[in-house]
Amino acid sequence: MVEMNRIDLIEDGSGGLWAEARDLHAFIGIDRGYEEWLDDTILNPSHGFIEGVDYEVYLDGSTKEYYISRIMTGDLAMMAHGEQRGREARIHMAKGERI
């Protein structure tokens, strides 16, 4: 597992802020693999996340990269079951800050 000290936010042309899902996974320190976490959270229909609204998918070669909205980033951090890094991510995403 890769430990990260911050999550970079990317601003789109309309002022929206986005984060790479892979970065959030590493920052919070999820103990499951990235693909499993992705299937259980972002891609799980029971959570109600909507492609094009909550997240965007881009191809980087043969790899799909998921960019998640600032609001979704906070939602996913809350789903981290109170882990300290999840709490830290929620606070910063609520403020729209890079962490």
C-alpha cells in the first residue's frame, strides 16, 4: 500500500473540484485493494453515485482512471468508517482545500 500525505484537487473549466479516486484510496489507507474498493464504493449501484455527475472515467492507455467530485470525495471518506485519515479528508474536502 502506498501512503500519501495529500490529495491534489483538479479544477475543471466551470470551477468544479475533482480528485483522483486512486489518490483518495491511498490517502485514507484502505486495507482492501483499489479495484475491490472501487467496485464496493464508486461502482456499487446501491450508493447511487452517477457517472458524469459524481465521477468521470478517463482512459489512460488501457487503464481506467476515476476522477471524483469534491462532494463525492467527502462521501467516500465518510464511508471509511471513521478512520483518522478519512476524517481528515472529509474536513478538507468540505472546505474545498487541497490536502
